[in-house]
Amino acid sequence: MTMATASDGQGSGIEIISREPVTGGFSGAPKFSLRVAMNQYGRRIERTVLVKHTSQLEISATQAAATVAGADAVPEIIETGTDELGPYLMTAFYDAEPAANEASLPANAIQTLARVHVHYLDESPPQSIPVVDAAWWRAKCDVSMQRLAAIDRSVPNELIPHVAALQHDPRITSLLDQLPRTLLHGDVHHNNVLVDENQTGHIIDWGGALVGTPALDIANLGGPASSGYQTYVDTWRHLTGRNLDTDPDWNTSYLLATVWINIKYLAFAAKIYGDTKAQDMMRTALDALSQLGPTPCPSMNTRSRR
């Protein structure tokens, strides 16, 4: 079926009525809003769908997340396929806007993250999704240092040696190999969570999916005092009977995620918000690292490590 040229799509039972390009987003992936006629629930209906030409990784990750019971913030998948532009993902089209900020993500989006994380601690995620390990960490630190150097100011350049030290810190690299792994969205921020008129969240853009420790997905939500964090903890308790707040292994995971999230956005913060913000973020990362201790030994559920 050729989505890019809006062919009739009869082979899949979908007839394209109209097609409009969709702008926005950071990936640059071609996206189209289509009005289609399709067979659904035993009858012919018309509906609006979104077609995104993207990586097979994003398709696999979205499909994997969509299979999790109760994960209602994952976009409804209608069809996947390949045309002359490459792989595409067809989902429901949501008339929605990005969340205002990370602290205001709808509860169902955070509950969905918890459900996906818990599910894939016991199930194997798709093998094509990158694993958060020591090699991944070193590569991400390289990216952070390159971006800091590109700013060409004294303070960002002064932060580079700190990132270089973190790149090979044995506390980080050993923990990445010891902590349990699960399917992660990998890039949870407000632009990747659409909110509709009913205040329902839809988590989009799974192309940065990873297999890593669960806290990596939530360290950007505002910290343990935030409502989002509490929603996550409450959902985890409901699903597993375990209280993350009293779990020392979870605390280790969250500290590691705190290091990562601050290094990930360090250059962005320096460029957009200035040197003081970047220095504060580096201090936060180093403080979290100091709390990890010299010989962390996590024992959280490891059944799905890859």
C-alpha cells in the first residue's frame, strides 16, 4: 500500500479519501493526516488517521507498548507497512496539543509508562531496541560533550571534563549492567505527550525507545515530590504490590536516572537557559552520583535483562 502517493489501498481494506501533511515535531519524519474509509467492527466507517514514515524501531516499540493491558496512552495502531518512502505506522489521529510541561502530564500517560515498565520486566522487549549499557552510556556522553563544545563559550567548555569523568565512572557503568531492564519510551517530555479535550494523554514518538532501568523514563517528571512521580509509584504498587518508596534498589535506579537526565539535557540547557542553569544541572548530577556510593549492588527483579 502506497501511503505517500495516496493510492486506493484496497489491498488492506482501507480507502484513502483525502490526505494532508502534518507539520511539527522534532524528528523530521514525513507525517500525513488521512481521511479514510475502512472496515471496522464489521462495518464500513470513515475516520481520520495519522500516517508516519519512521524507523522499524519506532514501529516495533509502539507495537510492543500497545500490547500491554491498560496502556491506554499508547496510540491505537491501525496498520503498519512499507511503501517507497520506507516503513510507516498508521495510528488514530488525536485532536490534541502537547502537554504544557513535564509536571502536568495526564495521569493516564504516567500510568501507561508504569504498566509498560512492569510488563516488560517479565517479558522480553523486541530485540531490535537498543539496550542501555556501558557502551550506550559512553556514546551518550560523547554526544553531550560534542554539543557542549559546539556552544563555544567558557562555561559549557568547563563542563566537558566533568562529563568525561562521568563517562567512565565505574559506579555508573557497573549499575547499568546490574539493574533490571524493561521497555522504555526513552524520550518522555511534554512535546511527546499529547493532551486532548478530555485531558487524556497520548504518548507519541516511540522512536527513541530503549531497554533499560525503569526510572530513566520518569526522572524528567519533577522529582519524588511531584504528583506525576506519586502517580507512577501508586500504579506500580497497584500492579505489583511493591512500594518503590521503600525499595533501596529503586532509589539506586532513580539516582542513576537523575545523573542521566541532567547530562542528556546539559548542552540544551546551556544553550537555551544559560550557563547558570547548566552549572546547576551538573551539580545535581554529581550530587546524585555521590549518593550512589562506591559499590552499589542492586537486586531488583532481573528476569528480563538482555
